[in-house]
Amino acid sequence: MPADSSFHTGVPGATVQNGSRKAVAVAALADVPREPGAPKPDPILVADDVTRRFGGLTAVDVKHVEIQRGAITALIGPNGAGKTTFFNLLTGFDRPDTGEWRFNDRSLARVPAHKVARYGMVRTFQLTKALSRLTVIENMRLGAGGQRGERLMNALFRPAWAQQERDNTARAEELLARFKLDTKRDDFAGSLSGGQRKLLEMARALMSEPEMVMLDEPMAGVNPALTQSLLGHVKDLREQGMTVLFVEHDMDMVRDISDWVIVMAQGKIVAEGPPDDVMANPAVIDAYLGGHHDAPLTEAEEQRQLAAAEAELEAEHAAAEGDGAR
Amino acid sequence: MDWGSIISNALRSVVGLETVIFAMAAVGLNVQFGYAGLLNFGQAAFVAIGAYGLAIMVFFAGLSLWVGLAVGIGGAVVLALLLGVPTLRLRADYLAIATIAAAEIVRIAFRSSTLREWTGGSNGITGFDGQFYALNPLSNGTYGFGPWRFSERLTWVLLVGWVLLILFCVLVWLLMRSPWGRVLKGIREDEDAVRSLGKNVYAYKMQALIIGGVIGAFAGFIYALGRAAVQPDLYGTELTFFAYTVLLVGGAARVFGPVVGAAIFWLVLSLTDNVLAQAINAGYVSSSIMNPNQVGQVRFMLVGVLLMLLMIYRPQGIFGDKREIALNAR
Ligand SMILES: Nc1ncnc2c1ncn2[C@@H]1O[C@H](COP(=O)(O)OP(=O)(O)O)[C@@H](O)[C@H]1O
Ligand SMILES: [Mg+2]
């Protein structure tokens, strides 16, 4: 949004009145019904009847979902729930069998991935995609949009793009400093640790000055010492006026940073609401336990099942960490 | 053994016709494979289209040299589009399969007897080089110094070839230091990441395929004019694999990698060829082990061994950066 462009400069000073936008987002969502497909006061993204089948398996079957502008929304659900597939569909990396969705009132169904990104909806990947044999700063420069020097005809004539390149480099260096990657500026991205790659991927996505950032498991595989700073960066995005939709397994993190939580299970959205409401929701506990158990008879039994569900989540998270470290 | 002639032949081959042709074909591959990561296994077809485009237009159609060059370039663009449109949206290996098949189709079509009237069949075409050598400003005689003394004809075609080769290297250097080149290198690393940053990956891959193919067609022009003949079996798959060898020896994604790689490749071939032949003549190698007719094959075996050693001890090529190889292994 042009009105918000001043927030996208990447200057730490732009983050005024820390936390103010969290209050705005929470207030806006206060009266939204706690049910799947709930309408939001100011949705940036609205999806309808999005389905994706792989052979006999229906990986995604979302009837209706809205994402509130300027808020941090968490998308949670057990492994295989279809979260990544849903991300892929929304961002043009996969084609749905059916479905329509609008971003800023512009239909994005069947729009190719690069155009989705140009319209301001930028995503990161569950398996980090640092461009290994490019340096960190080149990774960052690549993120910038509308580069004149990326057109073949201009590429040969440096004066056509040199100034823009300098501006982009300056912006990249500010972002690198904010993400504490400035000392790695001229290293190959492939030499970074898993957590640093996640940071780089996020910083690179910000180079395009997106309106909405979609993060697929940004914390997975990240060294615990870095998770706090990553969390801080995600909160910063909201303070700068961006909308964030992210997938995460760690419930403490979800509770800490999200304004709204959407729960997926077996391709469907089964619950929505603020973090604390959602985590107490039987449908959610059901989803994590697989839904093939008897209803808890006693409160003690319910507590036990809750603990088991959380242990499972922890284990998943630990497994994901193991994957990411490889 | 006559070491003087062995060494002088080797030194001549460093700047010789083959070096220019294969360096140029490899510069094209460098754009496609070295920078963009496109597996073009049909570079021979682009070289053949350049060579035949020129020869057919001049000899059979009776048109000017310039028309022949334009047809060769246009043919390379069309071939790149034909190969790229259906495959560049798919996984990388589809392009590899399509190009290797297309290169054989092109070669077999040029040598087929049905098209003999237009391609000369398996004999190929000669007698189309007159206009090119008529442009030669050099009068009869030899030119150069030391071991590098060439006839006025060879000097002329080498001069044109090297100037073009240097121009293409400069072109590659200009392109690859630009943001356009950065997108290409990003695609080589991970095209989905580049797509997620708003770049039209398909368009960039197509541009790289076309540019590399047109440079390959220029290698075909020099090949045809230098030999004063085109012959279909010169454009077999081994041309493509020699070009890849040249690229990897010099170092992929390095501007001068193909030039240095080609010089080394043909230097080593010339050395092994001459040393083996003279060793047999001088009786150092008994004819029960190897006769002079086998030298041609054996030298390629030796070159193969040398290349294996190079790839073991210097996998990044002559110019490559060791750190990059280490990253790939992660
Ligand atoms: N390309 C594919 N082909 C076949 N099945 C797939 C493919 N991608 C995902 N799936 C299946 O779709 C389901 C949803 O997967 P995914 O979206 O990765 O889940 P999540 O990200 O929530 O863990 C899983 O059962 C997975 O096996
Ligand atoms: Mg996933």
C-alpha cells in the first residue's frame, strides 16, 4: 500500500510506538466469531472453495477463509494437514483443482508465482532456499523488485541501472544489519548456518517491500538462541504495517506472537480464534490426536490427552529441527 | 623423436581453429549451463544449424554470405524456441532429454539422402567459402611469428574467430555482472526461490537458451568457413561432450573458462597425438601394442585419464573457486 510505504524502508527507526499495531490488530479481531471461515473486518486475503487433490488424497479443502490486514495470523495443524500445500496454492506455486482467492480485491487464482510476488504477497519456504553460490549481499539484491538492470536490453549498459543498484544495496545493508547478518555480507549464502539461512531468506523477501509475508515454518531448525530474534523480526513486520501469515508447530511461539490462529486438519479449516481460545478448543485437540479417540470422560483424562498432544507437537518440532539442521 | 615439431605443433594448436570453435561453443554452454544451470546436451545442433545455414544459403540458394549468417542465427533462435517452449516450464532433465534427441535429429536430417539436394547428404557441402575469403585483406604468404606462422587463409579465419570469441567473452562478462546475470545465477541455484521473488524464471531461461544457442551458431560459422566444408558427422554428440569438457576444464561460470579450457584441451590432444605417433615411428612402442592407425583413439583415452585426474584434484576447473565446490557437496 502506498500509504504504508514509509514503513517498508527497513530503517529500525520506522518502528515507532512499539506494540501499538498489536493492540490495533487485537482490537479489530475482538468481535470476530471464533469459528472456521469467520469474516474479518478488513481482510487482505479472502479464499473460497480452494481444493487440491493428489490422486485419491484431498490435501486441501478450504471452504472459506479470510486473513485480517495488519495482523499476525498463525496457521497451525498436524503434519500433513495441508498447510504447505495451501501456501503453495495461494502463492501460485501449485494449481488448485477448484477455488478462487482475492488479495487486495485482485483475483489471484491461476496467476503465476512471480506475479503473485509482484502484487505484494511474498512467501518463504519450509525447506530454506538460500541461493548457496551467491553471496549474502547478492541474495539480498536479488530480492529487490522492479530492477531496470534485470531487463536484458538494459543489462549491458551499467549507467542504466548503477544508481538503482546502489540504492538497493544500501537498503540491503540496512536489512542485513537489522537481521545481524552484516558481518556475513560477502560470504556465500551456502556457508551460513541453518538459522542464518532462515534469517537471510526472510530478509531477502523483505527486499521486495511486500504487503503480506507468508512464512512456512520460519523457526524450524533454528538454533534456540536465534528464535527469540526471529520472533522479534516477525513482530517487527506487523509494526511496519505488513500482514503476516505463518506456519508454526511450537505452541508457545504461536501464543507469543500471533493475533489470530487458524487450525487446519486433513485439508480443512477446523477452528479459528485468538491463540488462547483455539488451544482450549476440543476440535483442535481432536485434530492433533487424530480424531479417532473417545471423548474424554473426566477432566483428568482431558488433561492427560492435552499433555500427550503437546508432547507429540514437541516431538514433531524436534524432528523438524533435525531435518533443518541437515 | 623430434621434440621441436612436437612442441611447435602443440603451441600452434593452442590458438588453432579447433580451439576457437570449441571455445566458442563452450561460451554458449557457459551462458546456459554455467550461469543458468540449463542442461543443454544439444549444443552440436546449434553449431550445425549455424554451419549448414551458412553453407546452404550460399551454395544451394546462391545468396550472399550475410544472408547465410542471418539464416544461421535465425535458425539457432528458432531451435532454441522449439526446445525451450515445451520444456523450460518442466523439470531440468526434460530439457536435457529434448536437446540430446534434437541434436541427433538435426544431424540425421542433414545427412539423410532425401534432403541431399539441399544438404549434400553424408558428403556435406563444399564451395561456399569464396565470399568469406574474398574479404581477406591479407595477400598470399604466411603471417605470424615463431611456431605461429599460418597461411593467409588460416590467419584470416583465425583472426575473425578470435575477435568474435573475445567479443562474446566481453558480452558474457557484461551480462553476468549485471542484475540480469544475477537472476540467471539465482535460477541455477534454485528457481523456485527466484520465482518467489517476483522474477519470470521462464523468460530468463529462454533468453539464456537463445543467447547460448546463437553463440553456438557462430562456432558453426567458423567451423564451416575454417574447414571450407560442412559434413554432418562433425556435429555428433561428441562435439557437445567435448564442449562440456572444455567448459569444465576451464571452470564453469567463469568468463574466460571456456577459452582456457579449449586451449588446454587441444594442447593436450596435440601433444599426445604427436608423441604417440613419433614413438611408434621411432620403434619405442612395438606395433604389436599399438599401430599408427590407433593413435587417434588412444590419445582420447589418455585425455580422458588426464581429465579424470583434473576433476579429482581440481574439480572446480582451472579458474573455478574451490569454495563453491565445497558448498555443492553440503
Ligand atoms: N506433490 C505431492 N504429491 C502427492 N501428495 C502430496 C504432495 N504434496 C503434498 N502431498 C500430501 O498432501 C498432504 C498435505 O501435505 P502438506 O501440505 O505438506 O502438509 P503440512 O505442510 O501441513 O505438513 C500430505 O498428506 C502430503 O503427503
Ligand atoms: Mg509443511
